[in-house]
Amino acid sequence: MITVLAVFTVLIFYDLQRFIRKKEPARIFAIYIFLMGVSLAVSLLLVSGRRPSSPSQWIEALLRMIGVVK
């Protein structure tokens, strides 16, 4: 798990330096941080031996929170 965190940290620092040099808009930073966060979460779940839940389970949980499905 430490290896995955180290790899993501190196990738983030390398990419952020490149983004700053090219003077990318803030929207690019937000999209980049979101995608890296999602991929980090999935990677950590896979390393710990748990499979991430499927999108259908996410939709079902969302509908239950809203109150559409009981």
C-alpha cells in the first residue's frame, strides 16, 4: 500500500510541475485532482484486497438516500 501511495505522490508532483510551467487553467487542475483521487481510491481498494463497488450499486445507494427505493 505504501508503494501505491509513493507512486501516486511522485506522479502528482511531476504532473503539477508540468501544469504550472504550461500555465494551465484552474479547471484542468480540478479535473486532474478529481481523476487522480478516484484512481488512488480504486488502487488502494484493490491493494487491500477489496473490489470497488459497481456503478449499479452506487446508483442503488443514491436512490435509497433520496428515498425512491426502499
